[in-house]
Amino acid sequence: MSSNKPHAQPPEKLTGIKLDKIPESAVGVKAIKSALSHITSEVGLDKGVGLLAKLNQTDGFDCPGCAWPDPDEKRAFLAEYCENGAKAVAEEATKNRVSPMFFATHSVKELSTLSDYEIGKKGRITHPMVLHEGKDHYEEISWEDAFHMIGEELNGLDSPNEAIFYTSGRTSNEAAFLYQLFVRQFGTNNLPDCSNMCHESSGAALSETLGIGKGSVTLDDFNHADLVIVIGQNPGTNHPRMLTALGETKKKGGQIITINPLPEVGLMRYNDPQNPLKWIGKGQKLTDIFLQVKINGDVALLKIIMKLLLEKEQEVPGSVFDHDFIKEKTQGYDEFIADLEKYSIPDLLPQTGLQLDEIQAAANMIASKKKIIICWAMGLTQHKNAVDNIREFVNILLLKGSIGKEGAGTCPVRGHSNVQGDRTVGIWESAPQAFLNKIEAKYLDFLLSADELMV
């Protein structure tokens, strides 16, 4: 019997579940050993150490691991990178190579049983490869033939809009600009990028509420914040260098509230890998209040916090909200308060999975602070109501006047180091008309010449 069902994907390998004691702190010596192990196995110790010495240095290169910024002034001599950064560099600079011989001896069916991790560890592809219809092995193709094949396919479409041109923040600004120019000359704005997959909701919510679709703080602001709220984000796993910035906040007297369905060890305590004296021991305490919110219970939680702040403000007017800022810099305050009062804490509380006294402690801390930074990542942006999530904590920042001042503002933490740069130069499926007009005015002669060449 025949079936129209798609072929089943190979199952993940079950390695078993191992239960162990939860560590008291993250990073430290274990992270350093892991970083050296990865770089040594992929590149070799001598070359690997040389690469790491230049990673995120002023005379070196940016880490491909994440988008966490570098200090403006002095960089850490020992390690201006994290374990994840070392792994990323190791995979980029690996000595392992995937030649045409590899594909000749491994069928597509065989390759389909490998995980993404296993495929990545095979090495870097050395030649252009193509899978012809009816074949079960990739075959080598020349660059000239590869470009010819792409051109034939594009020119054979009924409409330019049938093509999609994807890229990511790993692209340089220069390459991204030329890429979008080519695509728009081809006749379409189908330019999705990795930002659509992660922080599109951040850009939408921030543009609607603040008029700017990106973060409003710099790395130095963490040295001046009274309070940093980390919500829907796991820095210790995804961008561990952020822990250093949070450590600086604590050193300067600031406090930290963490909101997440899971308690991440790195956000509780961490051992600074840049300071050998702190490689052992319990490490530095980071989180002051941890709220283990139910998955996607963020809107309800943030509304409860704002209602508690409002109660305090009504008891002692001017003690919690920054009314000068609200009057000068915002609109719709009365309508916002009227809408907030429609919600009931008893109705909202079950959605959070928390006890009211836990939320009350966080609200009290927020009420007493003037300079607040809120950081977030995929834990907030990957929901259908992601824009609502972000709007709500922007409302908290506006009520507190914690926007546009030192040590305060929004901090969406991205996964690629140049996502914003690519969008700025035109990798945008819905670029502003003003941008498109300027492209046309500036490059009209080039576009006409390209038309002649294509003919």
C-alpha cells in the first residue's frame, strides 16, 4: 500500500536520564577546562590559545557565539569570552574538513540519521556540492556551474516573489547591504532573517511603545543600575558573559530580580572566570528575588506587579511613579490606569503559578528603585502574545521613568552579534518606504546597468 504521509524523521538517540546534585554555582574552573578541551580538539592547543587571545579584543575579532557587547575601555586580559564563545570559535576554525570524498561515501539517507551536532562536528565543507534529482549522494559542482544553476532557477520563476532570500546576523554589514541590493534589483522584498525568528516581537513592541525597535542601554549602564530584572532568559547557558555585567551591578550596590520557569544556576551564583581568585568556592550571589513563573504567565505577573505599584502610589502619591517623566514623555496615562484597574489580582494570580507574597516582595523592590534595566530573550518573544509581554514591562519602565537615563532602560539580548546591523542596512522584508526611496535614488544608475547586464 502507498502512503501520502511524509517519511518519518529518525528518532533522537536516547542516552538516558542522569540525576545529579544541582551545582551551587556556575562557570569557574569547569568552564575553563571545557573551553580549552573544545578548542584543543578542533584546532590544536597552540593555535586555539592564540585565537582565544584575540577573541573580543580591540585588535581581534568579535565572538560568533552571541551578541553580548564588549566593554568600551579595558578588556579582560585573561578571557574576554565565555565557554560558549570558545566552542563557537573552535567549530569555525576546526581543522576537520568535509571533502567531496566524504559525500561520495555517505548517502543522503545515512546523513539524515545524524543530529545537527554530529553533522557540525564533521568539519567544514571544502567544495560546492549539489544533489541532483534521483540521486542519493551529493556531488561536487564548480562555482561557475553553481552560480549558473542559481541564475537559471531565479530567471525561470513566474514572479520574483516566488523566491525567498534568507540570511542571519553572521553576515557582515557590507555583504548584507550588497545582498539586499541584489534582491531588490531582482524585484522582491522577500528578505527574512534570523531576527524574524527571535526578536521580531521585540522590535514591534518597542517601536509601538518607545519609537525605537532596539535596546536603549549600553554595557556601562549595568554599572549604574539600581535594579536589573532578567525575565524569560537564561544567560548562564546562552550568553554567560552577561553574568560578569550582572556581577558588576551587584558590586555597585544594585539588585537583581530573576523571572523564569526554571532556576538557572548561573543566575543564582557564579564564579568569575576572569579572576583566578574566584574560581573556587560558592561564587558571587547574583539573584536577590527569584520568581518561578508558570510558562507564559508573564503578562498576568506583570499586571499584578503594576497593580501593587499602583496601590502604593495611591497610598503615598509621588512615592512610586515618576509623574514628571510621565507628564513630559508619555501619553495615555489615565487610560492606562483605568484599564489596569479592570483586572483583579485574584483572577490573575493562578495564571502565574506564584504566591502573592512572592510577587509582593518583587513589587516592593521595584517601587523603591529609580534606575531599572529589564533584560529579556526568547522566553518572552516566542509566544503568540509576545508583543503583549514586552509592552507590559515597558509600561513598568515608563511608570518609573526608567527610560533614557543612565542605568535604566530596555535590554533585548540577541543571539547573533550583527542582527541589528543587518537590518539597518536593509535586510528587512518590510523596510520603511523612506529607506527604499533612498536606495532607488542613490542606486538607480546601478540598477539600470544591472538590468542591461542581465539582458
